Amino acid sequence: MKPITIKDIACELGISVSTVSRALQNHPDISIRTKELVQECAKRLNYKPNLMASNLRTCKNMTIGVVIPELNHHFFSSVLDGIEQTANEAGYHILICQTSEDFNKEVQAVHTLIGGRVAGVLVGVSKQTTNLNHLQEVIDNGIPLILYDRPCPSLKCDQVVSDDYRGAYDAVEYLIQTGCQRIVCFTSSMQLEVSRRRYQGWRDALQNYRMSVDDNLVVECDTRLQAIIDTPHIIQSDHRPDAVFCVNDDCAAGVLHAAKILGVKIPEELAVCGFSDAPICRATMPMLTTVQQHGVEIGRHAMTRLLGRLNGNNKIPQTEMVPTDLIVRETTK
């Protein structure tokens, strides 16, 4: 069936299209009785307003494009929650594009949003993203662009991220202070700025406590499955670690699973710390120590910055860091 239009409502009631349009907009020139009739008919026919057509008429788009790496990832869904709350409070709608960590999908999504003339764009770049030309196109088309979570320092736009360096430093410092001396770092690809910052936090914490930094302790591993595969090799090596700092909670959960299979006691023989504070942290046995990122706050701050841009504020691009918190549970001493 074709979507119901205001023309259909006008034919049903025997009135003009302009009268229906003004009645739906609660125009003061239209009588209360006519407004009631139009509203009742619109509800009965299941009429839905065409937001795109409305945007073209008013020359103001109230749609915000959001590019997200993974919808089923707790952190990113939390960021999306914060974005949507703040957008709705300001009268905006959001259009979500998921990239599944695929660079080509990200490029297609951004071009689609540019073509749709959205009011602004919020992007969490994929793990594969190194070329930023498509994001520069957003800026060149005069559309406000905000990056969240994964910073791109070379791009001149507002960015809202976790204080990844401080979060990693605090976690590793805590491991050291509780007696750990050989701490493995499970990290994502170093092409991501977020990975480099967390790695640097790990490294600086070791150096500041005059502990040797052994790059053999750095493993590129950021998924639960890969952690289950890699952990036995690390634990059974000649230089067995007594702690693992993981770039995310899924990876840390994989370490716990592998350690349990090997009969390694947590945290007595191996301390484990994750990053994000996903629900899985409270579902593991023992419960996982982690760094809380405050995804909802990141989303709210990112959307607030975009609203500032839409209102003509914030002339100079800035990077805002949302503080992290170390949440100590049962996987550390």
C-alpha cells in the first residue's frame, strides 16, 4: 500500500490540502473543530508525516546522521543512547548507519548522509580507517562533523573521547601496586589512535615504576576468541606473566576463560583487567576489574558539541576528554 498523504486526508474530509496541512501544524487560523476532525482522520488512516518533505519546505533538516562501528557492542550502544537522548531533547531525530568495523561501509554511509543533507554527522571510525578523505568531505560540504571515542588528530573537527591514556595508566599502576611485576598488554591494531594511547599508558606506568618494558609482552589481540587462542601461549611461556591488561572487556573475558581451562587461579596467579565496564564484567566468575568509560556521557557530550556547531558556537575545533574510572572487582588482588 502507498503511504497515506495529506492529500488523502483532504479527499476523505472534502477540504483543501492547505487546510489539512495547517490543521496538522496547529495553525491558529484553523478552527478547533477542523483540527479535531483532521487529527482523527490522520489517526484512523495511519498517516505518518514525511520528515524529508518537511525539511525541504522549511529549509531546515532536523536529522542527525550517526555512524557507529558495532551496534551490538555495549560501549557503542551506550554512546548511541547518550546521543539519542540529547538529540531528542533538542527536537532532532537520528539516522543510524552501522559499519561493522568495515572501512568501505563507513565511506558509503558517510556519502549517503552527505547526499541526504543531514544537519550534522557523528562518527566513530572503524578499526580499518586510515584514509580520512570521506570525513573531510563532510567538513567541505559545510556539515558539522563530530568524532567520538576514536580520535583522528589530523582531522580538524570537534572530537569527544575517553581519557584512554589515563585509564590505562591507572589500571596498570594499580596492578603494580598490588604486587604484579610482569604485565602483558593485549591491544588492538596500533593504527588506531585509541590503541596507541592505551599502550602508552601501559608503557609509562611500567617505566615510572622503574620496571622493564618488554615489547614481547605486547600482543595484538582485541576479541574474546583471539584471547582464548593467545592466552595459553602467554601463560605457558618461559617468562610467564602475573597480570594481563586488556584493551577491552571481551578480550579480558577470553583471558579468564582460557585461564580457567588451564587451571590458573585468578587473581592469585594471574590478575586480569579489562577496559569499558560492559555488562560481561559482572557476569564473569570472578567478576572483572575494568576501566569505566562512561559511554552515555561521551554520547551526550558529542551531541551537545554538535548542537553548539548548529547554533553557530565553538568556532575552533576542540578535543574533549571524558574522565575514566578504575572499577576494582575480583580479578585483581
